[in-house]
Amino acid sequence: MPALKKIALTITSAALLSGFVLSPAAAADKDTSDDKQPKPPSTMSSLGGEQLGKAGTQVNLGPGAPVLPKKLSGRSWIVADAESGDVLAAHNSHWRLPPASTLKMLFADTVLPALQPTTLAHKVTENELSGVGEGSSLVGIKEDHTYTVHDLWLGVFLRSGNDAVHVLSEMYGGVQKTVDAMQAHAEELQALDTVVVSPDGYDAPRQVSSAYDLTLIARSGLQKKDFREYAATASADFPGEKKKGKKRESFEISNTNRLITGDIGVDPYQGIAGVKNGYTTHAGNTFTGVAERNGKVLLVTVMNPSAEESHAVYKEAAHLLDWGFAASGKVTPVGQLVPPRSLDTGTGIGGKGATPAAGAVQGPGGQAEATHASASNGSSGVGTALAIIGGLLVVLAAAVFLVNRRWPMAGRTHRTETETDATAAETKDAEDTGKAGKSAEDTGEAGKDVEDTGKHVEGDPEGAGATSSAAPTDKP
């Protein structure tokens, strides 16, 4: 009898043990990592093509086309041919999401033409800085100091300085006038997912855009010579504080676009030529970039990747660009980047949802010397990319668009005036406490740590600091 009991207990123990071992394994077969991620709305705009209104990844692979990169974690992304407007692949591209500082592309595309010449000098008042949000990213503008418009735009593009945005907005006619003009310009570009509340991308209720819209905006801005140069600037000297009896000094600012300057774990991207990055705790990381390879120019936008690896937004954008260059000519487009409304001939690909987003308004010192990553010396090839993009992305006539359905070639190319190698200081990861309603934009000071202490702080959570002062060595 004892022997039988021993056998029975052994069998029972084995059965129980197998259950304990196999059950977790069976559960692990189902990846639940995405269960907590927000889902895209069931209905999205299909402006640009019906496939673009569908949730999930959209791609039409042809013979010999490479498969899409694995482990893309962005809530929304798009990769498109900047010249033809063909959308090569997309993922929830019309999902309306907070844009963070990528909205500054719309600010620049709207305001740049009005504030000319860029040598125009302006003395900053206390009132012009009073509306800058708490914890905003700053380039270090001081009241009662004089800056050129050129200086201020360097502060916007390189350091994502909300102080520079507010000064330029006041020069334009005030923040509200600027916001209204940005909204009207978004509608002209048919960036109809976009609602503008703040000119700088600082988190605000109802403020949204989409990967599709940000790509349209970048495509428009890149037709402007000044926009291209600022977006591609790797570093520049910025006017510092003027002390009585002493010559006004300057300090260096660096571009926080890691595909231009590089950082730990991410190399400068070959052929990159801008455009803008952003980060808030509400929006996550956002990025729109343009790059050239062998005469082909691609645009990419990635919004809020969930991957926990450092610099995920840049890595995923680089993977999509690599894929796009390899897949060009081997995929059937899933849609089109539509032309501006004033140039829309009615033959473009439309779709449901081609109306403005809910909440959209209807209707209407010395100059700093910028340095650019070199095409000949550096690894990024910014100079070459700018030259080609300057030739491809020019203001087009409606008749040309009707015949060719593409941005026409220009008779000349653009060259940067000053080009040199750009290097980025090593940076550390900043801590994000994840406090609801708090945010931090990707900008700030290379080589400095930044902690999101629970206040509204803007900064690169994976590299550059949140706020900048009048000198690059000061801590935020």
C-alpha cells in the first residue's frame, strides 16, 4: 500500500508541476504589451487616399520590395516622397495627437515671410516674455537686449526656444494674431487635422496635429530658403548678456535634432537636412525629418513611440528612411500628400474627413554666424542634401502640378554659406516623473541633465536639457 501511495503522489506532483510550468508559458504566447496603449479612433480622415484613413499599418509591397522595419512603436508615422508626394507607407497617419515642438514648423512657415529682412534688429521688452509658459524651453533671451530676427529664428530652430517664439509672435502682431494666422495657413495647406492653440507647441487643451499634417507642413516650409537653412543648422553663436562697459559676448547653441548632431546611441543620419523634433510629457517624442540619398528626397514623421530604448523616435525615423530609400519604386503608394488648397486642381486624391479639425478657427546686436554640418567633411551630408532639396522643393505653379503631379525641378540649387563639422556633447537621460498635464519639449542645453520635477518642463528626456540660460555652461 505505501508503494502505491508513493506512485500516486509522484504522478499527482508531476501533473501539478507541469501545470505550473506550462501555464505561464502558454500565457506568454500572447503579447499583451500593447493592451495598455491607446487605440486610434475608428474613424479618421482619409484625405490623401482611402488607405490613409484606415487604422494600422498601410503598405503595398511590390516585387523585390523590402519589408517594413520590425518593432516600430510610434502611435503614428508616415514616410513619403517629398517631390512626388507619394506616401510610401503609413501607420495611423491621420490620428490627431499632441505635436509638441514640431508645431514650430507651422509657426515658422507662417511667420518667416512676414518678418524680413532677417537683419532687422529688435529690443526685447518684459511684456514680450511674460506669456512664456512655466518650465518652457528657452534659448536665453534677455529683456532690454537687442536681437536680430536671424538670432531669434536660430533660437527657435536649434533650441526650440519658446522665448524666441513669443518675441517673434509679438513682432508679428501678438500671440493671438499669430495663432489665428497659423490656423489659417494650416487650412490653406490642407493640414486639416491640426488645431493651433499655442504658437510654440506648449501643451494646451485641444491642440493637436497628425503625422500627415506635420509632413505637409514640413514640405511647405522646405520650399523657403531661410526655413531650409535654419532647419539644417547644426550649431550657431547666440548673443549673450550685455554687461556695462564690456563687449557683448556670445555662446554656442546646438541643434537638438539628433539625426543632425548625433548623440550617445544615435549617429548623424547620412543625407539628413532637418526638420524639427519635439517632446512633452503629454505628446511624447515627436519628429519630422527630411533626407536625401542619390537624388531622392524623403520626408518622415514619427509621433510618440512607446519603445523604452533611448532616442527611439530618431532610431525609428532613421529605420523608416532607410526602408523608404530601399523601397522607392518597388511599392504602390498608399496615398498622396495633397497640394495646398489654392493649388488644388480638384484632381487630387481626396476622402472623407477633409474638413478642418474640431476647434479650428475658420478664416483668416550683430547677426549670429551659423555653422552647418558639412557635406564634404562630416558624415551627415547636410550640405549636399540641402543643395538637392533646394532644387526639388520650390514653389510650384498650379499648371505644373496638374500636368506632372509633382514638385518641379528648379533651374538652380541651394548651397549653404558656411559649412563645418558639427559634434554633439555627450548627454544623459533626464527623468520624467510623468505628472499628468506636465510637459517638456525637446530642446535645451547639450551635455546637461534635466529632470522633470513635476513642473511644466520642456526638454529632451534623453539628451539635451530642458531650459537654457544665457550661457551654455549654466545649469537649467
